[in-house]
Amino acid sequence: MTNDERRATGDGRLGAYEVLRPTLDTSRIRADFPILAEQVNGRSVVFLDSAASSQKPVQVLQAMDDVYRHAYANVHRGVYTFSEAATERYEQARVKIARFIGAPAAENIVFTRNATEALNLLAYSYGRHFLQPGDEILITELEHHANFVPWQVLAQERGLRLKFIPISPEGRLALDKLDELLTPRTRLLSFAHVSNVLGAITDPRPIIQRAHAIGARVIVDGSQSVPHMPVNVVELDCDFLVFSGHKMLGPTGIGVLYGKRDLLDAMPPFLTGGDMISAVGFDGPRWNDVPLKFEAGTPAFVEAIGLGAAVDYLSALDMSAVRAHERELTAYALERMSEVPGAKIIGPTDPDVRGGVVTFTLDRVHPHDLASLLDREGVAIRAGHHCAQPLHIRLGLSATARASFYIYTEPHEVDALIEAIYKARHALKR
Amino acid sequence: MQDLYREHILDHYENPRHHGTLEHADFTHEESNPLCGDRIRIDVKLGSEGDRYRIAEAAFTGDGCIISQAAASMLLEDVMGKSVDEVEQLEPQHVLDLVGAPLTAARVKCALLGLKVLKTGIKLWKLQRS
Ligand SMILES: Cc1ncc(COP(=O)(O)O)c(C=O)c1O
């Protein structure tokens, strides 16, 4: 494999490739994130919750501010300067995002509010239109509720069967079960590229190939992969990919659904109203072309422009370097955590197959107590079930603690986490 | 770091008062906090003087963070002998005062889970009787 081929695969396994690339210049990056200079409880913040939502660089804030100050008017309907300028920036953002994930054209990119809305769009539009009673949908035990509940609801409503790929003992998908789970009735498969709890990176390609071989369509939940590693939809050959802008330096309120053109064309609209029609007469509407068919009402175009700026920022860093940086941090964090008595890592401990998400439990310390005590030290981690309750049921845990990393995370912040864990133990006399 | 987990909170967590279950309880109620998975079950035995029902005995079990479990222990200690009507009127602030530590909004829910379970238990018991 050449380096470019490796980069295109998006499976996160960079192997020897990563040593050829410089990792990120975090001190330069951090200067772009004003919030990282904030103090929490009298200390510089150690922000370790980027898997929930990332911080934003000034470039993104400025891109949005600039629209509001210099080019703001509703898109698509005006013929005057402001409206045309805003429309152009909005559509440019679509082009940037298409390029970022290797989509064939901007028309493959539908803007949604977030990954959750993109998955609901698929459940409503694709699911309610193309699936018949008795059909099977295959998801996995590790899915975020966003990729779980819409299928549960759809299955109940339409009389479909929902099946689950189980978790292996080492906290990865048990893909040895895939062949028996895929049946001639399987019509749709949807799974997370990277688990937001286990951190496990799943190589989507063999799964997609096997699903396609039996005629099933595949949705990849890229919420935890697109922000952190190279992802190329043509290489993957997925039918749909969803992700949220706010986890990848972009603002809240903007997400993406990528879809193959023929599928998007065949799907009926999700929401209806303005912008999504090409004509409305008294006898009924005619739908607009893809992607506008799926963008009813005034879209979050300033946010989309912000996401375009975020994608520019990430592309300039190079997504392979982003992945290499996070892999290094994850390896370091896993090593440091292994020294902490009573700490147990949840999910795979091989940094080659783990995204920058380190989830753990601490013997006799509830994750919520830990998170509160860490906050006193300015260390922000997440505690709970991370919107993956079925997974926690499987793991036999009611809650876990999770530290997650991004482009601005530095090794000394992992040290701060470890030190704060020791302090917390001491405070609780554990 | 210490102020949130002061001695008396840790003490209630380590040595919970009124911990366990009751045989022949007049009512039992259990709830969990959907966000963090904290769970509390409370059994209550009532004593009556005419129309007035009082908490004669109460016991809880559960799992979850220190705040949720310690607050339940403090609550049961506090409501012993109180009338059910009185308990129904208890303000959340009363429990927060018992806990006495500065809680952030997210943690207030942990502290109030026990009160929610007890009040809902009383409400359901009343409904069943009427
Ligand atoms: C794997 C995964 N899927 C879906 C989502 C949902 O993202 P959003 O809440 O932005 O829709 C998340 C967010 O935590 C996630 O981690």
C-alpha cells in the first residue's frame, strides 16, 4: 500500500505510516482556541471531553461572525447581493465537506442539524419507504442511542426485525458473528465507525462488502471517526455516512448526511415546506432536487459556513496527522492508566484500534463522584452511560468515566488527569 | 477538593443509616436517575393515629454515586416519625441543606433522587387507598 492509499482507507490503522508524518504542533493549535486559556476553579482548564463536543478555533468563530457582519441574508431566495453572497458561501461549504470525505459531488451532502437528525432522516425516509414487514435491520450492541432508538421505533412501527452484532470480550465488534446475522432478509446495516465509549475502531470495508453481497444497504455512523481520522466514502463504498459538525471544530446545529446519489434521488423527503419543493400548485408539490429536497425551511447556513471553516482547518492539519497525534496520546493515556491501582480500561487496549477515547472505571469510586472531584482540579471528563445504555447493560456497568482527546490535547493533560485521579482517591479515602 | 465530599457525607455513604429492606412494608418504591443510572429503592412502614399516618420505619437500598446514596441516608434519618403529609410538603432545599455541600446543577439531581422516590411512593400509596 502506498501512503496515499493508506490515508484513503480511513480505518485508522496507519501502521508504520504515522512515523513518517510530523504529529501536530499543539502549542500553535492551542493559540487558536481562546477557550483553552480559560480558568476553571482557579486552574487552567484541562478539557478532556471532545468526544461529546469539541472546542472551536477562532477561524470558525470568525467565519460565522463575518457572515453576520458582512454577508447575512436568507439563502436561495434572494436576488440581491447579501443573499447571493450568503448562498455562495453556504454552497461552498457543501463543496468543502464533500471534498473532505471524498464524496463524488456536493449534491451528495445533505445538511442536517446533527448526526441524530441525519439518522432519523434515514429511518423516516429510507426506512419507511423501502423496508417491508419482516425485513431485518442489523445494528450493533455498542451503538449510541442516536443509532439505536430510531431503528427500534421503526422496527416496532413497521414490523421489522432488529438484530445486533454483539461485543467481543476485548470490547470490539464480534465480526465472526456477522455471517450468521446477515440473512437474505437483511435490508439495512448501521454501525459506528468508532465507538464513543469503547473507542474501538471498526474497519467498515469488509462489513460493507459482505452486506452489499447480500443486497443490504449500509449506514456508517461517522460521528467519532470523521472528526479524528481520514474517512473516504468512495473507498469505503458505504451507502450513507452521518456525522455532527460540533464534534469536529464546527458550531452546534449543523450535521451531515452523505448519501449515494441514486438512493437520495429515490428517497422521499423527510420534512416538507419551503426550499424543498421546486413548485407548489393546488394539486400538489413537486420536490426539489437533491440535496435541497431534504433541507426544508431556512437551513442553518451560517453554521454550515462555520463547519466549512472547520473542515478547512482540519484539512490544513492533515487528517492522518490528526489520527497519529491522537493515537500517540491514547497510547500514553492507556499506559499511564495502567499504573493506577483499581483502574480498569473499558474497550480495546491496543492504540492501533482505539480512537482518542479512554473510558474506564475506578474501583469503589463512582464515575460521577470522580468527575465532580476532577472538576475541582479543572479537569473536565464525562461520566455516565454516554448515551449508550444497551452497551452498558452488556458490560454490566451503570456508568463509566471517559476522557477523550483532540487536536489540542497535550500529554501533560493526561498527566493532569492521572494526578487528579490520585487526588480524588485520597479525598474519598479510597 | 474536599468541600464537596466532607466527612459527614462520606460517613453517611460508608455507614448508611436505615439501609436495607423491610418485611411487610406498607409501600415500596424504586426509581433510577436515567442520566447517571443512580438507583434508590425505599420501603416504608407507617404508623397511624386515627387519620394521621407517620413514617414508623423506612429503609433504602440502591447503588450510585456518593451524593445520591448519602443523601438518601440523611433523608430517611430526617423523616423518621414525620407524617406523610409533612414529607410530601418537603422542599428540595431541605435535602440540600441536609447534605450541606455545594452541588452543581447536575449533581443536585443525584441528591434529590431519594426525596423523589419517597414522595412518589407516598403519592402512589395514597392513590391506592382512595
Ligand atoms: C457514535 C455517535 N453517534 C451519534 C452521536 C450523536 O451525535 P449528535 O448528538 O450530535 O446528534 C454521537 C454523539 O455523542 C456519537 O458519539
